[in-house]
Amino acid sequence: MSHIPTTATAAADPKSPPPLAHVVFIAAAAAMGGFLFGYDSSVINGAVEAVRDRYDVGSAALAQVIAIALIGSAIGATVAGRIADRIGRIPCMRIAAGLFTVSSIGSALPTGLWDLSAWRVVGGFGIGMASVIGPAYIAEVAPAAYRGRLAAFQQAAIVLGIAVSQLVNWLILNLADGDQRGELAGLEAWQWMLGVMVLPSLLYGVLSFLIPESPRYLVSVGKTTEARAVLARVEAPGTSLDARVTEIADTMGRETRSAFRDLRGAVLGLRGIVWVGIGMALFQQLVGINVAFYYSATLWQSVGVDPSSSFFYSFTTSIINIVGTVLAMLLVDRVGRKPLVLAGSAGMTVALGCVAWAFSADLVHGRLPHAQGLVALIAAHVFVLCFASSWGVVLWVMLGEMFPSSIRAAALGLSSATVWVANWVVTATFPSMSDWSLSGTYIIYTAFAALSLPFAAKFVQETKGRSLEEMGRQE
């Protein structure tokens, strides 16, 4: 049995790495909420036309049904931090899992359009909670040396959920002979698409019983023995557990539970670091990334691509998304957060500009000219790669670690809510904006990508390799 040092330092032997397999499992389990977000984002894309046909609704009303889940997500993200501070991170995950499960069943068996919308709001609330709790929990449990890569599991889970949902949709459509409204075992194909999400929802709930509570939360409620036991399983051998508990306790002792009033500051009513989080959340969404996942099939078909090819391009986009996310996970703790963000902003600006140029061409026989079509296809994939390898991952990593502990939960909740609201704005406005001008819409997305570059250069601070307590002291 190894001796546990009780000196005043929490440093570990650099030759003794943390028990990586265990912390990877913890991070993956917590990131299941991200998987459900990705799954829900893409699965509705496969049901759009069936919902339009069954309920005989126009594009504007249909866009609201698609986007309304994001309103629930914004509310869930706003309140999740305060709930987590009161009852713990793990109970929050279980609540979210329950909401996912109920929403999946209700969405598969709606009595009408607004009933479907209501169930999507319920699921959105769960998604919002999971989006806050996942990054915060991973940041609080993961050893500092691996925190960036483990926190990136949130985005990795999102893109994996997108890819899995597309495969599930394809399988269901094949079983229904390619008809979204084709009947399977008494339900239409699109209902099965939405209902199958009950399986990962239940898995999320089960996994929440297999991972420990956050040591920082345990210390905050006086359960130092339990916190020490958790740290013993995630910190490197040779780490002074007593010193780590003392460090956390000292930090928590100087703080109170975070509330939105704690975010107040001198910069337009909020602390400067809170505005940085809000700004990053806005830029991540206003470049139009979720158009690629909510409307990808409709987008390609609008410029003359046949339905089967549009599905293929949507699938290749999801594969590029996964590749970019893995690339970011490999680089985020080596290169750092800020360099990835700057490179991603530059790449997205160029790629989106090329898409805007390509879509400005007049259609020939209902299709883009060959040159413009090829540019649009390549540039759209490059855009997704640049996003996934930078802002897609780095935002969730940094939101979990950039705020002082005294405001982390509330600030993370507000920033995550901003993500959902901005996502809703883009999702709800795209059909009308594309009717106005598809090229003009992408020029707007290009402008936001360009503006994200000076914003990141001036305001985003590097957090690589710094402990949460250290960042809190320097705020």
C-alpha cells in the first residue's frame, strides 16, 4: 500500500501519470449529454419533410418546430448551474436523462404539431442542462494535464451523435422503402427516428450511476472524505490528496454559491470575463454551423443536388466534423486553446466567403454551374473542418475552465444559454433568409467569422495547463 504524502503541495510525480482509463470513462459518461444534443440536432433533419407533409405547415412554422427545442435548451442551460450547486452534478445528469427519455417517447407519439413542439421543448431543457453540467463536471474531475482533451469529449460526443443519427435515419428509411411517412410496426418512419433516441437517453441515466460526484462539489458541502476518495481515483499516483483537498477547500471557503447577481461588473453591467464567454458563445453559432446539420439536405437540394446525393454529402460532412473534432482533441493541450481559435476563425472566413461566392451564381437548369458547385461542396466541407478543429471544441473546453470558481456555474450557465439562443436565431431565420438570398445569408455568416478573429486575438486568454484554482486567483 503506497504512502499518501501530506505535505503542503499537491504536486504529483511527473513520471506517474493519472489513471487515464478511469478518467476517460468518467469524461465519456458525462459527455453523453453532448451525444444526445448531436443526435437530436441531426435526427430532426431526417423528419423535416414528413412533419411538413403530415401537418401541412409552411416553411416558417416548420422552422419554429425545428428550432423550438433550442428555447428549452436556453432555459435549461440558464438554471442548470444553480441547480448543480444545490443538489450536485450527478443528480442534474439524472434529471436531464429523465427529460430526454420522456421527450423521446412524446415526440414519437404526438397528437398534433404543437404537442410535438411541446415535447421538443422538454427535450431541449434536458439538452441545456447537460450542456452545462458536462463541461463543468469534466473540468472539475479531470487532472490538469489532460483536462483540455477530456473536456473536448463534449464536442466529440456531439459530432458522434450527429453521425449516428444519420446512420439510424438511413436504416429506418431503408426499412420504410425510402418513405419518411412509410409505416413500420404501426408508426411512421419519422416517428421511429425521433423515438429511437430513448435508447441513448436511458444509457445516459445508467452511466450517471457509475461515475462519482465532483470533488469540488463534495468539498463545498463538507464531504471532504468522499472528495478525497474521488481524487484518489483520478489524480496521478504521488499526488498529495490532503493538499489537493485543502487547496479546493481554501478556494471554496473564499466563495459563495454562484448566482447571476455575482456576474455583475463594471463592463456594461457584467464582469469582463463573462462578456468574453458570451462573445465566444455568440461567434460559435453566428457563423451558421448548425445550418449544415439542421438543413443540410434541404440546402443542397435547393441548388439542384438530388435527394440521394444530398444525404451522401450530409454524411460526408458529419465524417469531416468527426475528423476535425479528433484533430482538436489531439492539439488542444499541445498547441493551446487560443492558437486553435485564431486559425479556425481565419479558415472559416475564407471557406464561408467561397461558399457565398459559389451560391451567388445563377442556376442553370435548376443546378449550380459545375465550377461553382464544386467550390461550394469543397468550401462547405473545409468550413466544417475549420470549425470542428477549433471553435467547436475550444468553446466547450474554455467555458468549463475560464471562469473563477466563485462564478463558474452561473457564468457557464449564462454562456451556454447564449449558445442556445444564438443557435435558435440562426435555425429559425435560415429558411426566410435563404429565400431572400442564399449568397447574402452566407455573406453574413462570413462577416461573423471575420469578426471572431480580432475578438479572439484581443479578449480570449490562454488557459492551457493552468489549474482551475490558479485561474480563479488571477481573475
